Amino acid sequence: MTELAGLRHVRYVLADNPVTAGAFALFGFFVLLALFGPWLAPFDPLATSPDKVLQPPSAAHWFGTDQLGRDILSRVIVATGLDFGMALAAVLLSFGLGCALGACAGYYGGWIDRSVSRLADTIMAFPLFVLAMAIVAALGNSVENIIYATAIINLPFYIRVARSEVNVRRNAGFVEAARLSGNTEARILAFHLFPNILPPVMVQISLNMGWAILNAAGLSFIGLGVRPPQPEWGIMVAEGASYMISGEWWVSFFPGMVLMLAVFCFNLLGDGLRDMIDPRRRT
Amino acid sequence: MIDDTQPLLQVEQVRKLFPLKTAGSLVPLRAARRTALLHAVDGVDLSIGRGESVGLVGESGCGKSTLVRLITRTLDPTEGSIRFRGEDIGGIPASRFARVPQRKLIQMVFQDPTDSLNPRYTARDTIAEPLRLLGNLSGTALSDRIEAIAALVQMPRELLGRFPHQLSGGQKARVGIARAVALEPSLLILDEPTAALDVSVQAVILHLLADLREKLGMSYLFVSHDLNIVRLLCDRVMVMYLGRIVESGPARQVFEAPRHPYTRALLSAIPGLGGEASRRIRLEGDPTSPVDPDPGRCRFHGRCPKGQDACTRSSPSLVQMAPGHAVACHFPESA
């Protein structure tokens, strides 16, 4: 298919569904913030100023300032890169590993299927957030380990989707035909089955991104992973939580809202992505 | 190197048994468990000559598809030999067959053109794949060849860029045929190639297939339960019942003077325009189960209108009744 037709299809899906278009616009905005956050932020996110402690939102500080006088807007903007980066890395990890394991399980069956499925069941048997906490606690308190922990707890979802989608297609005529065309089993899995399971997996990725952001922020909220001076939505909410009672709501409200918006955006994105990737929606 | 006196394909006493999962207790008792075997293909002999067109008919579940998968070498036989141009290919594991030189010589047109095309591959991608993987073509040589094949199956060039869901049933069938003949195989297996098509398209596709056979000099193994199609296109017919060939012979002879009671019943079921409804032979009873069938008994007994005690004592084997015409029945019809 030509690139032009692909672009036309993307435009068609966006025009057809304004909610998707909105989600994509929001996503684009977040990506901009993530990439150029340090240059877009009006103030230094780490600079403290004792004379401007806990100021409410104003023209100078749109989101107000925190207990150390740091500009919350700047911190929220700069944090986007870290939060998105962690979530993206975790989701890509679990997508790659989960799809490979799940697709093999669904295609080859037998002992591969049994062991992979039991692995997924075992992970699912834990309360996932507690498992993530345990993994970070065991591996060490660092950003990489938050990524690994988030990837591991998301693994079962990819394994299950990939396994079931491959399983329903492994006896399809086109798989048998691919064998006759000279494909080895591994090639069939990679070039015939994998592209066909992408639409449902894409939805999973998008839903998962939101969830991964929430998870990474959650771990930071309870003090794991990201260290305090570094701006990160979870930590910012945690730091502001104690000021809620005394009336300084903006300290945790804005990072929380942005976090919620990001998760919401990814959830909406899922449907749109599926439509774009599914060739049957192409006209 | 290639022995021309040998038939193109020679299958001898090939069997495929599938173990069935037995509903056992939670704790498997080794001694008590004996896996039941489903005899899908149970000792089949067949040979296909160069340029010959052979029909394989039989009801659903008789093992046609399993036999086809054994011949296309995507399934390993339990026993027996499959020789292609004199070389034993039955012993090559199906998982390795994709890289064997015979792969490109044995191709297949699938029953359902929708199911057999990858929904994410354009017609061009689908036709290109065997040429790339087995024909080692690339670049302009590849695209020239794709266009030549599209012309051969009378498919407009503009359709090559389309996905299966943008093609009609007949066009999809052409893509499937183009993929199969792209490498000019010597044996083409056609698994009910027209079953999923409209009657009007069926005729066109059948003409195309007959044309292609002449142009490319392929042998056909035509699997169908549409007996009229087999009668039109095939030189020889084999009738299969529960994993075995019960009658095989020249198409004319089998259709005009069937010897096996099952073949007679099958032929009488062809819908005709004349008021011949009364001549239809109805088979009573259910087919014997293919799971661990009694080897000392005719498989057709119980449904056979001619069944006698002798049929429960031994299983008939294929016996030559006339030149090239063999029947497996204790009480065959006389010519």
C-alpha cells in the first residue's frame, strides 16, 4: 500500500470520529511537552524561592507554587517527559515480550502454551500494584526498576491477547497457504499472524499506556523510584497531599488533573488506533 | 536425474491416525489409559501421472482433507510412503518441507478464497510471496512475473494493490489460483476451488483452471463433492469412504458403471433435471465411527444396501475389476 493511501486513511478515521481526533490532538500536545518540556517551561522546575512559597494560581504562576516556592506549571510540564518515558518504555517492553510469548503459546500449544499460560496466571494471582512495589523494593529503588516492574505486571495482558488472537487464526486457510508458499513456522508467526493480531494488541497498548503512567506515578507517590527534587506527577501529588487539608489545593490538584487527562487521553486513543490499523476499515 | 517413467505422485499405504484425548480422571492412571485413535486416512494407495487430472470425491469427514494435507506435506503421515517424481518425500518432516526443492512443485488452491488470503496482504503481496521465498525473485523481475501471472489468471492489474476485503469472491479465487500457479508447479491440488463461489463465477473459474492445466502442463488432484465438476474436469476418479479408497477408475467408467454400492449411492444423489427422484438410493443408518474401527469388517457395512454377513467378517481390499478400475467390495456390481 502506498504511503499516500495510508495518510488518507488516517485522515478519514480522524474526520469520522471527532473524539478520536481530540484524543490524538491531546496526545500530540503531551508528546510536545514530553519532548520540549525543559524549553517550554516558563521557570526552572528545580529553582526554589523562599519568598514565593505556596502561592495560589496567578498570572505569573498559572498553577501556583509549592511548599518550596517552585513553579508547579513548570514542574508539571517537565515531568511529562519522565512520566511518558517510563510508561512508554514499560509498555514497549511488555508488548515485545508479551506478544512473543503469547504468540508462541497460541501457535505451538503443548508445553510452551502450558508454561506461558501458567506464568501469566501466576503474575495475575498477585495484587498487581503490590507486586510492582515488591519488585521495585527487591531490585532497588531506581527509575529503570519502576519500568521493569510496570512491564512485568502488564505482561499477562499482552500474553493473553496475543495467545488468544493467534490461537483462533492458527488453523486459518491463509496460514496453511503460507506454508505452501515456503514460509517456515517462525516466518508464519512473524509475518502472517503477528500483523493480524496487531489491531487488538494496539488497543491493549493504548489502554495500557494510561495504566502504566498511573502505575509509575503511583509507585512514585508512595516514595519508590523517582527521587524527590525531580519533578514527577506522582511525587507532586504526594507532596501536595498534606496541604489539601490546610487549603492549598493547587499543589496536588494540577499534577493530578494532568495525570488524569493523560490516562483519559490514552483510553480514548485505543479505539482510534484500532480503526487506523485494521485494513478492513480502509475504504 | 528425474525418472520420467515414474508417476508424478505415488502414495502407498499411507495412514494418518490422530490420537484422541480420552476423558480421564483427574489423576491419570497409566495402566487404565489407552488413547483412542482416529483413523483419518487408513491405508490409501494412489498415483497421479504427469499431466493427469484426478478427482477425489467423498462425503464430509471421510478423510479427504487429511489426505490432501499429507500430499501437500503440511502434515506427517503415521505410516506409508509418498513418492514425488520417484523421490520419497513422505519422510521429510512437514516442519522442514518449506525449505525443500519439491515445495514449489506441489501447490494448492484452497477451498475458501476469503479464509485462505491473509487479510493484511494485498493481492500483489500474496502472489509475490511464493515467488520471493521459493522462486528467489526480487525487484523488477518479481513485479514483471507478478503481472504476467495476473494476466494469466485474467486478473486486471489495477486489482493487484487491493486487500482481500476489497475484492469480490471470484477475484479472490483468482488471487488464490495465481499464488498457487505462480511457480508453475507440476502438481496442483484443488480443494473444492469453487465451493464458496456463485454458480456464475464457478463456471468461469473452472474454465480458467482447465485452461491453466493445458498451458502449464500441470497435474491436478481435484477434491470435490460436486460430482458434476469432477466428471467434467477429471480423467480419473477416486471415491473415498471413511479413510479408504473404495473405488477408483477412469472417470467415464466410474460415472457410467459404478461398481461400489457407495459410489452408486453418491452418483444417484446428483441433482438432475429429469424426474429421476425415485431412482435415488437412500443410505440408512449412520456411518461407522472412524475412531478405532474394527479392522475385520467392512467400513460401509451398516449403511450398505447390499451388506451381508461376509461384510462383518473381513474388510474388503481394492481389487482390479477392469483395466484401471478397482473396487473394494465383497459384492461389487457387475459391469
